[in-house]
Amino acid sequence: MSAKILVIDDEESIRFTFERFLGAAGYIVTIAESCSEALARINETLFDVVFADIILGDGTGIDILSEINARGLSCPVIVVTGDPDVETAADSIRLGAFDYIPKPVNQESLLHATRTALKYKDVTEEKERYRTNLEAIFRSVRDAIITVDKESVVIELNETAMTMCGYSRDDIGKPFSSLPEICNGRCAEILAEAIKSGEPVEVDRMEYRPPNGGRRVISVRTYPLLSLMGKLSGVVMVLRDDTHVANLERELKEHRQFHHIVGRSEPMQKVYSLIEALARVHTTVLITGESGTGKELVAEALHRAGERSHKPLVKVNCSALSENLFESELFGHVKGAFTGAIRDNVGRFHRADGGAIFFDEIGDISPSIQLKLLRVLEEKEFERVGSSTPIKVDVRLIAATNRNLMEKVSLGELREDLYYRLKVVEIRLPPLRDRREDIPLLVEHFRNRFNTKFKKIIEAISSDVMKAFLKYPWPGNVRELKHTMEHAFVLCSQNIITFEHLPPDFMNYPGIEPRSANETQDADSNGILEALEKTAWNKAKAARLLGIDRVTLYRKIKKYNLTKDTPRC
């Protein structure tokens, strides 16, 4: 688009000359003969360049320049003067004019000044865009960012640095070592090392004391700032609050969660121990348990914790594959082996070579497949459908079932030799009703997951709903609990899940008696007070006792206005 230029001069001949020269060069020219007219034009249009005469009938070009600067407009102002030696011309440059040109106006000089001003405007606006974008990025990053020069003087810091470290904008320009210490001087030492070496420095899990008290865990990263000549000009230091990650890792060590399996009950601790013991051996494992107890998760944990984790875990749902496709799916086929076999196909055993294959509902396979599966287990080889060439594989087999396989053996539905070959080691998963103490952990796990999935901020389930969850037999086990929570999240439009959000099937179970909202709040606050009293008002222990996180507990204490003097209802 053509540049828009405003020409302000009280001499008609000068205005005519400017309009003719600039218009011939393809610019869009607007003229004004006074300050008031010029300001009216500036209110209506964003100009790219302004030419203003020093002396006007109702003011000066300096007045125009001052007004443009006051409005923060980016258009360069070029002063036009009849005498370039006058003090006013020099003042105009000092006050921010881009340039000045003398009268009479020379066409070549005018166009040169115009092109130079437009280039300057483009560069200035591009720099401003970069600056604005960088500021937006700087503000949006949740990590604390502090930049210093090579003398360790603070150049810039973002809002997170001010919040996390207690710094302020007044600290810019001060030596970093003079700022309040939050990490016993370690950050200053890290900066000094980064400036001295000119290389990135990384320090993980360092303890620091935030201004509001307590102790947190941070990770520190520094990156060199280089000049155009490649010389070190400063350092960027990034502080990340890793307290939450450290807490999660500590909880994992306590076996509240193991490879995505949630539970700290004694039956689950035994399962974890078995998984750890079996992960590094290649023996066949049979996972048994009711539907929904997490047999597939255990198979994944066995694979991920073992030496074959870098190889694939191939899954086979035995109840989902038809009999005529099963053999081809498992072992593959060659072109022309049967009608529709238009190309060679690699079977799942071949794809699992070096890794593991997981047979879900192993009790559903046919006798003919049982025989071929037994051969693979014993001889580590198979043949593709339509081929007589044996293929060697190294595959660990993990099987799962919710059936009584011994009963199927007695009925002749499962080969006895295959049964004992599968059941080298058995991992028996307990039903959810036998590990009820894990229900609060599972509820919290699904609450976090569904908050992310549905982009909601649901803080908890009511204490009455939790009591109902603990009482309910959960015939569908963890899977049913998951679906119940998902159903509640879909319906819930508040910050706490109550009975009204639960599925009808759950609510029809004998003994489920919803309370009113007031009764629910009273029961919830009573439960919190009871937990706090049991733990001598240790909020971390009380949160664990209630099966919620500390942030949720703090919100509830504030919401119900609970103190040590609050009586129970």
C-alpha cells in the first residue's frame, strides 16, 4: 500500500510543491495549512510521515511534534524550515524530529528524506513488534526469568520472578548479589559460574526459601547471552518450581502409584512387589482378576519395568477376533494363502519380536489356536498361514483372564499343558471391594485426569458421596469407578461432585441415601475437623487421611471458615 503523508505549511506554494513531488512518486498526500487543521487530520488518519513547517499561523511545527509524541504515534516528523541555522530547527531534532529540510524544497532531497523516514518507520515498528511479543512471552512463562549483564547486574525480570523470589521492578539495575537471598547464595554462585564459563549451567532440585515462608524445591538453568560479535554480554537464568514434581516422586516411592496403577493398600503392595520381581525375567505370566481390575495396566507395567521396554508390547484381545481371522492375525500369512490374501501380512507375534505380546481373555481361544500357541511357547517359532517356513521369534508372553481357567480345563475347553505353560507365575489382582482404602486415591487420580480432560476445576467429591463410594461393592471394579467419575464430571457444573451428578444405576443401589446441600456441607466440614483433630492440625497429614490434596484442604478450610475453636455440627 502507498504511504500516507501529511504536509503542514501555511504557504500555498510550498503545499503545492510537496503535493506535486510526493504525489508523482506514488504517495498519498494530505495537506493542512494550520496546527488546528493538522491535528484534525491526525485524529482521522494514521500517517506514515509528517512534514511540518517550523512557523505556522496558529502555532509551530514543534507543537505538532509534541502532540504526535504525546499520542505515542510512530510516524516520523520532518521539520521544514526557511533557515536551517535557526535555533528552532536544532530544538526540533533535540525534541525528537526525525530530520529537517530547508526551503526552497528540492525534489530529490524531499524524496530521499521521505524514503529514509519510511525505512526508519518500518524498522522501528518491526522492533516494537518484536519487543511486544517478547514482553508477552516473558509475562506468560510460569518459570522465573532473570537476565543479567556480564557484571551480574540485573537487566530484566518477569512477574514470576517477582512472585517467586520477592523481587520488584526497583531491583533492575542492581547487582544480583545485592538482592534478597532465597537459596543461601547458590543462585549467585551459579550466575558467576555461567558468566565465567560462558556455557549453560544446570542445577536440579535445589532447596530455596520463598518470601512467604516454607521451603520449596527449584531447578536452575542458565543460558549465555551473546552479542552480534559472539561475545558474552550476559546470562539468562530460569528458575522452575519443581516442588510438586518432587512431592509426586516421593509419593511414587511410597507406592501410592506404580506405573499408572493407583493404590497403597496391602494387596496392591504385593502386586507391585510381584511386578518388580518379574519385570527383569522373561518367564510367562498369567494375570487374573475380575473385569475392570486393571489387568492390562499390570501387563504394561511388567513390560515398561523390564529390559524389553524399548521393544514393542503387542496386544491381542482374544474375545474380539473371529476364529477365521485369529490365526492370520497372530502368525501372519503369505500372499494367496486364502481368498482376499492379496499381499504378505506380518502377524502380531512377528511384530512383538524382542518385546512382549499380551493376550487379553486368553481363555477364549479355540483348541486349534491353543495347540499352535503352545508350540510357539515351547519352540519359539511359528509358520505363517500358507507357508511351511518356520520363523524364529523371541517374545515374552503375558496373558490375562477373568475366567476360572482350571474349570475350563476340567470341561475340556482349555488344554491342560497350555494352562500350566501359561501359569508359570500368576499375578492375582484384588477386586476393588477388597481394597477400599484405595478408593480415595483413585477418586483423586480420576478427578485430576478429568479436570484436565474436560477443562474444569472440580475440587472434590462430597464426603457423603465418598462414604457411598466406600460402601458400594463396585462389581465393575476400577473401570466402573472411572466411568462413574466421568459421568459425574459431564454433569457437574459446580466445584464439588454430589449425589445429583452420579449415574442412576449407582443411586439405585440399596443404602445410598442422598443428603441435602446443607447436610452435605455440615458432614463435609465435620469430616475435615475430625481429620484435623486426629492429626493435631497437621494439614498435610489430614489431607492424606481424607484422600485429597493439600490445596483442596486449604480451600475447604477457608470455605467453611474452620478454626481450632469451630464446634462440630
